[in-house]
Amino acid sequence: MDRITERFLRYVRIETTSSEDMDSCPSTPGQFDLARLLVSELRELGIENAFMADNCFVYGHIVSNLDNEAAKVGFLAHMDTSNAASGKNVSPRIIENYDGKDIVLNDTLTTSLKEFPQLKDYRGKSLIVTDGNTLLGGDDKAGIAIIMEYAAWLLSHPEVRHGDIYICFTPDEEIGAGIDHIDLKHFPVDYAYTMDGGSPREMTYECFNAATAVCQFTGVSIHPGSAKNRMINACELAMEFHALLPVNEKPQFTEGREGFNHLEYVEGTCAAAQSVYIIRNHDSDILERQKGDFRRAEKFLNEKYGRKVAEVDISDTYRNMREGFTGREYIINNALNALRKNGLEPTITPMRGGTDGAKLTVMGVPTPNLGTGDMFCHGNHEIVCIDEMKMMVEVLKTLTDIIYG
Ligand SMILES: [Zn+2]
């Protein structure tokens, strides 16, 4: 078995499911077990400075072998797995020279071509699948294995010219909480790349602009028997407000670059109600128009009832990371060229969600995402393509050459 596969299998056997229910970082102790293993493996490779911080972040620094100043570049992957499926006792199975047919995971579960038609492109490749009882954890342990294998290559090839390269393995990405706790003192890079899921062709440097609207509705609560012409039901105000928003701008009716307003939560009594929406669009001008729809609905209700029945509070949560690359498009173009040089024609996928890279970009570290060869993640049909993991190690080698060569 080759080394990257061995690494990957070692990592997925450690349960690192993160949990929204915990406020601590990391949210679950299992992530420490993987972090400790990764520190010891980094040290074995010769990265003596590798360490784990108290909050489970793993940092390592491969020191520049250049005489001149050069870009400091980082690579990140996350250690936790989604809690959408169990990550306990992951029992991976390797399928060599995949025959392009349905994959029987166990007596009751099959990954079928009908459900997952893209499988047909993987004929002849080597895949890693689950036993049907857990997720695989390729999101994002494939990213970790790729970065480790790349580091191993760099350290065993002193003739390869490179600047300071920083590695960071992060906890709690899946619950959207981890990266807030990164200590950039240990990751002092000019820019970075996350290696997190998807086909090697896929590159992501765009995400939504995001806002949250918290809507308060104040009713007039009176005994229903004597309510005529006096009661204003706050729950009905929330429903009326919702009906004033564009009907088609909902997650279930949108894809690609189409934004949406998503009613996340609603609760109330006759006296008072609250609804919470998330507002999303890749285009910040359109996002402003969407916010305007909320304010118009608020104004309409208050005028209709002749009193302040609705109060909408809108706050921005994150921005499209693309803005962070303005004037530094080479960060994207270098990676695109590295993909092309390895025969991969890139597809640019606008993320329909936030990413650790988006948050890092806001923190001043522009960070696009590269694929890893992981697919159908967050469930028991998850598959990692070994050939694609290996391909991404080659892409990182080429990227090093493009940046420092
Ligand atoms: Zn991920």
C-alpha cells in the first residue's frame, strides 16, 4: 500500500466528529488524538517546531531555503468530521481498479450509479469507501493526507527551492467555529490554500456575502372572546412579513450564483414573535437589494397598522472572499496554472456557504480552496479517490515550483 493511503487510513480511524453542542475549542476530545498524531508525524518528517496549541490547532513551519525574501505560504486542512453521520469505528475498504459498477457497501446499502452518476468517471481508479455504517472522513482527512505527503516530499528534496511554508491543521470546521481561534502568530503567511473536499478540478475563491435579519413583532394580546378590532396577533405579523418577501428567493428555488433569504427560525405568542433569516448573495449589490426588501416589508407593516409592530435588525456576518484577492489575483492564477500543468482543466465553483478560507481572507490572509478527491461527503456513501489525492500532491509540487521556481 502506498504511503498516502496508509496515512489516510490512519487518520480516518480516529473519531473526530465535532459537536455544535459544545462551546469549548475543540468541541470534542477526539480531535486531540488526531492532533497529537499529526504533531508526532510532522516531527518525524523533520519539522521539529511542529506543536499542538491548547485549543488543538496544529502548527508547523518548513523553513525557507532561499537567500532572498519570498512569499510565506500556508496550507490548511481541518481535522474534525461532520456530525451528519457517525465517525466512530470507521472501517474503510479499498477498491482497486474500480469496475465502474454499483458499489455494494454492505447487505443493505449500495452506492449506485443511478444515484451517483459521476461514479462512471472513476472506472479504473482506486477508491476508498466505507462499510456503510459511518461516513469516511475524507472531508477533510484527504486534505490532511495530501498536505502531509507534500511536506514529506519537500523535506526529502532539499534541492527544491521554497520560501517559508506553514502548515496548520484546524479543529471544528464543520461547526463553523474553529478558525476563529487560529493564532496567526504561528501562521504568519502572506496567503494560504485550504485543501478541503471536492474534485481536483474544482477551485473555490468565491463565497456568499452574508447577513442575518432578526425580526421582532409586537402584537396586542387580548382575550380572544373580546378581541374584535383590537387584537393584533404577533405570530400572524411574522407570517404576513414572510409573505411580503420575494417568493422565489428561497434556498429550495436557487442554485449557482442565485442568492436567497432563508427563514431559519420563528417563534412567538399573540403578544410577541420573532423570526430570524439568513440573507445570502455572491453579489454584494444584490444582497443590499435583498436587505432593502426586509426594510420595505417592515415599513409596510408599521404603516398598515399605524404603530410599530415590526422591527428588523440586519447585521452583516461575512463577505464574499473574492474581494480579498483584488490586486493579488496571482494567488488564484498560480493555483489554476498548477492544475492546468497537471492536465486538470479547472472549474470555478462559487461556494454556497461560508468556508474557513472566507474567514481567513477577512482576517487578511487570502485563502482559496483546492479539491482533494473526496466526494459525497457527510454521509455513508462518502468516497475518496486515491489517484486524485496523489494528483493533488503533484499539484502542490507544481505550485511550489510556480511560486518559487
Ligand atoms: Zn471540509
